[in-house]
Amino acid sequence: MANYNTNEFRAGLKLIIDGDPYNIVENEFVKPGKGQAFNRVKLRNLKTGRVVDRTFKSGETIEAADVMDTDMQYLYNDGEEWHFMEPKSFEQYAIPKDSVGDAAQWLKGQEDCVVTLLDGQPLSVAVPNFVELQITQTDPGVRGDTAQGGNKPATLETGAVVKVPLFVEEGEVLRIDTRTAEYVSRVKD
Amino acid sequence: MNWKPQATLDALSVRAEVNAKIRAYFESQNVIEVETPILNQYAVTDLHIDSIATENSKFLHSSPEYAMKRLLAFHKCDIYQLCKVFRSNEKGSCHNDEFTMLEWYRVAWTYKDLMKEVAEIITTLVGNYLELLDTAYISYQQIFKKYAGIDVQTASQADYLQVCADHSFKLNSALTAHQYQNLVLDQIIIPKLEKRHMTFVYDFPTEQAALARLNARGCAERFELYFGGVELANGFQELTDAQEQLSRFEENNRQRLLANKKAIEIDAEFIAALESGLPESAGVALGIDRLLMVMLGVNNIKNVLSFSLN
């Protein structure tokens, strides 16, 4: 099994700690002139997304996480599992609802996603930064409203709810930034 | 290709000014500037300092201490050196594997005299750059009590672990009491010190004596200076007993083996110099790059180095 020594630590390195996969966010080397050196590390749990602090004695070795980011296309879901396909091998992966998490609200089909695999098993899904989705329900805008000021909730075809300007109407297709869940613009045919 | 310098012209100028002032000061004090070899036959045995070896099994010095003490043993006069030193695998916002050290020795002085001289020199150097509020002198034991609520003479590992937990430190593995002391002082106590105070910590536990003499109170006559949130200097009442020095080196090597490090061939020329007689003296090493960081108010050592390896 591969291991990393603390002197190989750098942002982006993936480790197994207490059985969970982590990604190094920040690594700071500290050392008294004549004393023990330490690495103060910020780590992101790849399952939960939570960031934790951990202090390592320099020279410790830590198990490497066999984590791979793979491009996959989203196919469909059955409510329990979300199904993806690796386009080169046509191999399909079923990812449980919990692992897909918030990404699910942006997926309608055929989106190119990045699926993170740990030891070949899907761990998490990253959706494209921008998606285009149609509004299935929103209250009618008040006549005379223009671009400035005010917004209202709109339900999209995937079930996601985003805030949109008052002039936006039901049936329109919107461009959404998935990182912030914010409306960007209307998409015109 | 990023070929451009990391340091601004301002940072380079401040370094030049500091170097010039240091040389002027020591000249006025009749302390002789010396140069000792960077390339050496022996490495240091310190458990926590790894020397950089060259292709032909020589070593870049991690400090000019042993060679300077050989000069001291023979010529018995005050000397200083401003030089580059090298340490393997030390890279961080306050560490670079190559850095500039000012080291000097005062014959017949005590370490307490020397602390005062360090304070005077730094006051002169930083004068135009930042406001220095006060100089504090506090023993190792007192500083642990005051800032961590720990009695270093009686504290158990559980006590240190509690202090770490109270300060949101989660450790990946258990530490020895000595390692906890290193972590607590460096990462918990120093950040709490007023940055514009020079804080001298003196009388270290005997396990951290390094090359300092032990006194009758059971302390190592060693001091460190913290200023601007960083460790700036380390000084000793120099150990003059050759036998005691040799047994400390041997103990270092035992510790190295326990830590899965290689034992280091002991510097026989240094031990021989001590046998011939090192005058009673106090010596100190001061990190120039970190002093420049504090003066310029930057928090990465790269900002005061013209260039550094990635």
C-alpha cells in the first residue's frame, strides 16, 4: 500500500485518515530551531466535504488514498441510485443518493460530470459549473417590472428552486451557476 | 519561466542596511568577523537537525558553531560570523533550507549579559521600521505557567494533550512530553506573546540543553528570543566540558537511532578543541531572514529572499 511522508505533503494530496479519504487543502511546516518539526494541515473529508485541522509529527508516514477523478456522463436515477457512464469504456456506475448529495438537484440527463472514485468505488459527484434548466413553475411577474430590483423563487425541471428576477417567466430556460446556486441569465433559442 | 526575484528592491535594501549596521556594530566593539568553511567533514548529531550531504560525503554546515568554537578555543577572543547555513527538509512560511545566520561569541560573558546585547542590537536595527514596546525576560518554567497553565516539572502527557485540545490542536499520533513542549511553546505560547515585545525565554529543561551549560538549579543556561511572533535567536552559556559534550553527542545518536535516523560521526576535532580548553563564554545565533520579515511586516520568508528553490 502506498504511503506519503509528511515532507511530500502539499495541497491536493489525498490521504486516508481514520478510514476516511481526505484531500490536503493547506500544509504548513512549523519547527522550533532545535526541536521537533510538525506539519499543521487543513484537510477536506472527501465524503462529507467537511474541513478539519490535524497536526502531524514531521517524518510520520500516512496511507495514500487511491482516489481518481473520472469524467462521466449522467444517465438517469431511480430515486435511490444515480446512474453514470464512463464514456470510453461504457462502464456504468450506480451512485447512492447520499453520495450524490446536492449535485442531484442540477442533473436532468447527459451532463458531463466528474465522479471521484476511491479504490474504484464512487465517492462523490461534481456537476458542471453551469447548467441550463427550464422553469416549471414561477409566479407571473408584475407588468412593468424591469431588470432592476426584486426577485422571486422559481422551480426548475429538476426540482431545484432558485431565486430569479421578477421579469423571468415560466417555461423559460435559465443558465445557473451550480457553485452558488444562482441565476446567471436567460437562455434564448 | 519565472526568473524574477521574490524580494522587492526595498527588501534587498533593508537587508543590505542590516548587514552594514551589524558589521559596524561589531567593529566598534572589537569583535572580529570570521569566516569558517561551509563545506565540512562532520554533520551535527542533533536529533531534529538534518544536515545536507554533498556527493563526496561532506556536509554543508547547519550552523558555524563547532568551527567558531575551535577558533575560540585557540584564539580566545570575541568573534562573529554572518553566513548562509543549510538544513535538510525545512521548508515553510518561516523556513527555508538555506538561510542567513548571525552568530557571535563573547569571552567571559554570561548568557544574561548576552541577552541584553541581543536586545540592544535588535533595538538599533529595527528602530526606523517598527515600534518596539518593551523587552521581557521570563524563564521557560514561568512562560509555560503563564500562557499554558502548565508546570513543566510535573506535567503529564495528558496535561499537554488537554492544552492542545483546548487550543483546537488535533494530533495525528501521541507525542512525548518533550515533543509536546516543543509544540506548545512554538504554536500555542509564542502566538500569544505581544508581537512588539522582545521576549527572552531562559533556563530551559535539561533535555533541551543542546550545547548549553547546566546550572546548580537543574536548568540549562540557554535562552531564546521571540519577537514579531517568531523565534529569532538561540543562545547558550557555552558548555566547556569536553567529556559532557561527548556524552551529549552520544546520547543524540542513541535518540537518532530510536527515531529511525542514521547515527552521525561525532566531530572529533570539535571535541579535541574543547579538551584543549574553551574559554568561559556565551554565544548566540540570530536568524537574519526572520528579523527582516519582522522589520518589513511580511509573513513569508520568500519575501526577504532574492530567490529560493521550490
